[in-house]
Amino acid sequence: MFKRFRWRGSVRFAVIFLVVVSVVSVALRTPAQGDIVVPTNLPRVPDRVVNCELLVAGGGIAGVATTYEALLAGRTVCLTDITDWVGGQLTSQGTSALDEAKKQRALLFYARGYNELRQRIERKYGRLNPGECWVSVSCFLPNDAEQILMAMLQEAAKKGKGTLQWFPSTVIKNLDISADGKLINSAIAIQHSPAPGMPPLNTEPLSQTIEDAYRYENSSRLTKQIVRFVPRGRRWIVVDSTETGELIALADVPYRIGLDPRTYLNPSSPTDTGDPYCLQGFTYTFAMEQMEGDQPQQKPPFYEQYEPYYGYDADYRKADFNFVFTYRRIWSPKTGPRIKAGPLTVTAPTPGDISMQNWVWGNDYRPGTAADNLVYDRSQLQQTGQLTSGNWMGGLRTDALRKGEELALGFYYWLVEGTTDSQLGPGFKKPAPNHRLLTGFNAPMGTAHGLSKYPYMREGRRLLGRPSTGYPNGFSVNEINVSRADYRQEYYRNLPASLYRSLWVALAGLETGNVIVNDIPPEKVTRRSRSTIYPDSVGIAQYAIDFHPCMQDPPPEKPGNIERPGVRQAHGQSYPGQIPLRSMIPQKIDNLLVASKSIATSFIVAADYRVHSFEWSVGAAAGTTADFVLSEDILPYQLVDDLSGTTPKLQKLQKQLNQNGNPTAFPNTSIFNEKWEDWTVW
């Protein structure tokens, strides 16, 4: 693990002299493809220059999986994250409850690293579900998961003879792109640590430090090091595995954000024009412990502002504290007796039990307008100057982060002391003061304030892939490629006739040609009962299409506010899906791969593809693909540039993925297999 250090004496002078000579020599000639140009607006010469074969920006699950596979392949990997933990939604975002599809779990049909993670969790605790939660078969402590994942990376480096260069508390500030706009030649990052005399990192919540973290200058709070990442050898691959698609925004490649326009490809969208400001809610998770007796509770000064939002659920059966507490219980040292909790029978909470909270009408913060959205779209980035070289500040609205933090802390107080309910009205909510918020650096979230280090992000910017046959505006995986929705419902029959017909033509599968030639009406078309099969698949994904919609009016906590109508229309089951390599390759930039939730999907597919096992699969694909193209001395787009003919190199990559235990398709995937119903039983 890399720690902050200072160079001294002649060594420091020699390194600075060599860097300055390199900068001057580059400045004296006209930049061309392959040149590495240090930005002229740096406040000083970079403190460190680091060589990588892969630069992986974002240490979430996808970033870990990318790094894991690349290390096993013997590569030198630079891995960065804004927090000081690897693992993303498993760790720094606190959602340490594995979201999994039933049959996929029964067969353990996952990427090899994800299966290893599950095995190590079980080995750590002696059981896969140490929390005895009911939302998953495995709920566990985030800080334990971080240690497991870091151990996996270190052992992968040793086994594969790769080199891990881990940069915690580090953000990418600038990308140096070649004169022809096709290659990322180097990247400038800022790594921060506490300023002398200041408390440790994670003392304050993210909203208080994020803007400082993206500034070059030292502050009263943080000391900065400027790090310049450069290729190790002639070529490298850069991977965007950030939680919000930071690098695709910073590189200014085409992407989408928020709701897509309604088309036959995404017929459940609630808008004809799209809406870039309505994203799924983000969540600051926290952990709370049941105690023997009542605990002193401190009412947050902002509690009344958010109190109108809090509620159990519109279903009165769920108005039960034990139902919510055991939902994501991540640690239970003693198994209690079986009790009724809402509509379920669970083991009773006992003193020492720890629950992680991630509740829709609790700590989900759901802004949905241009005045309060969290993830800036391109027009907002332009307005704030963040697309100007050297001005990148992370692309997030700091005030939205702050309000999300306040909502979460207020939700804890509501759970233990509140008596209101926004969904059910008076008479249902009872206090539960025999609990405490777990705070401190040794607590499950690893923070002094008790909230997760970073919010759980369900959605960010989504890549728009390269134009190709059938995708003139750019490749994307769309709703009808994975959804099991009943498209004969009245909602769809009321769509414009041309759109409804196009929908059924696209759903006809092997009969598409016959439907077109013979003008067969939609009501007589038999739809395919499987996902779209992609010739360039490099991974797999399946979960329910699950939404946490933005709220209709600002601010989200407004009394009487409702979810944006229509966003949940696509909510429901999905077929086992695939991750096409084309969904990971941006337009314009040739040596950038996209992993995590920012691959090219519609917002509806993103609601399906955002869970833990998907992130691992797409990361494994990114790490393997990066190693493959470096070995073959090609660029990723060349693997999918022409899928109409034979593609021996793509087939070689897919064979390598499958041989390594990283499936590219679910069992028995075939255009002739329409028997997938048992895969959609939840």
C-alpha cells in the first residue's frame, strides 16, 4: 500500500531535474499521437511519476475485479479510489448484503473472483450469513469485507507475479489526451492525507472534504501530493471504474444520464424526451447496534426538515421495527428465537446485533431536478467550468451530498425516537431507543461520524458506445434486451401504433423476418423468452429491474412529495443477460475501457445491472480484455470493429475468459433455447 513520503537531497533534485527536462523537451515540439504532455496549469512539478500497464480509476467492486484479473495475468496495475478502502458498495458504501438472483446463486454461476469472495466471507465467520439478514443469503461487516478484498488483491499479485500499486484517498484531476484525441497519454491525480495537526481522514463526512480533495493546493485540512500516471511501455489501458463515470465525463466522450426518451427499445420510459436530472436515489448507509437498555439519543438540529420524508412502507404489514432491523442485519453474535416480524418469520434481534440501514423511505436521498441533482450532466459541467483543463472537481453537487448525509442521520433518529410515518400516517411508528449509532474508525463503516465513507450509488453517467450496424447513434443495451415484462399490458397497447409495432418486431426473435415480410400484427407475434444474445459478450448479469426513483418535486424531503410517476413501470423480472464488449468501449478514446455501472445501458437496464455480481463480472472482463489487447498489441475497439465476419481474436479473448472461470454466457444460451422461466423465479 502506498503511503505519503517525501524525497530528499540529491535524489529529489535528480528526479525533479529529469521531469523538468522531459516537460521542456515535449513543449519544444508539436504534439503528435503518442506524445505525453504535462498540463501547463499544474501549480508545481508532480511529486511522483508512476508507471502502469493499467490505470484503474475507482476501487469499487468493478475496479477490484479488474485489478484482480490483471494481477493474475502478471500486469502492473495502478488502482486509485477517493476513499481509503477498496470494495465500493461492499465496503466504503456500506451495502454489504449480496444482491443475487436465485438460480444463478444456486449454481454459483459467477465470475471466479466473486465466488472466491463468497468463500472467504464464509471462512471468515464460519457461515455465509453472519448477520442472519433476510434480504440476502449473505450479510456481513463492511470493514471485514475490505480486509478480505485487499488480501485477495495481494495474493493475486503474488500468484500472478503482477504488481499492485494502490493509491487510496486519490482522485483523477486531469487527463492528457493525444493531439488527435484518440489516446489517453497520461493522467494527473491528487492524493490527500491529513494536514499536520489535523484529525484522521474520515473524521468528517464526504461533503466537508470532497471539494478540498480535488484542489491541487494544500489546505488547513489536507496535504496533497500530485501524482502523474504514465504508461509502462509503449501502451497502457485506462479503466473507468468510478461510481459515477468520472473519466467518461472528464474525457468528454458521449454518454447519457437520467431517464432515456421513450422508444420501442425502452418502451417503459415515462418521458418522450428524456430527463438527465432524474437518477435513482443515492444512500448514505450506517450501522446501528441493539443494546440491553435504552440509550441516550441526540436529536439532529436539522431533523424537522427531513421528518416528513421518513416512513416504513405503503404496506402496513412492514410497519415493524424488527422487520426493518433484520432486513439488513450484518452481524448477529447470538441467534435469537424465531419471531414474527411484519410478514416474515425471523430470528429475534438480541443485544449485540448490528443492522446496516438502506431503506427507500429512510436514507435514500432522491433529488430529481436541475436545481438539486447529485451527478452533473454535461451542460452543468460546462456551466461550472469543470470541462476546462485542470478544473475537474468530481462532477458532483456538494450540497446534495450534504443533504443526503443529513437525511441519513435524521433517519437513524427517526428509527429510535420517531413516531411519524410519511407512508402510513399516525399510529404505526413506535420508538426503539435501545439502540446506538455505531461511530468510530473501528466501527463497521470506519468513520468517526458513522455514515458510509461514500454514498451507495445506484446510477451515474452511462456510456454511449460506438456507432455500428443497428446502432447508428451509438451502442447500448436496452430494456427489451433483458426485460421479462408483459408487453401486452394496456400501458403498452396504448403506445403510438408505430412504436408498438416496432416493439413487437424487435421481440419476435427468430420470427422477425417473417413478421416484417408478412406484416403480421403485434397481437399475433410470439415473443422470444430470453435476453438478446451478443456475439461479443464478455460477462454476465442478472437481477430484478429494481428502481429507487427520483422524487417529483424539489426538495425531495418536501412534505407530501411523491416519487416521479411512471419510473417504476419497468420494475420487474429480467432474463439472464450478457455484457457486450461494445458496452465498455467509448467513442473517440481508443485506450479507455469502462467498467462498473457506467457501461452503455439504458437507465432501465442499469437498474438491473447495478448489483455486486454484475460489477465483478464486468470488472473481470475489463481486466482480462486489458491484458489481452496489451499482449496482442491492439486496441479494444479492434476486437469488435466488424462483427459481421469472423473475429478470431475476439473468440480467443472469450475462450480465455471462460477458461479462467469468468463466464461470458449463462448455461445453454442459444437462440434456439426459449426455456428460461426457471431463471426468473425470485
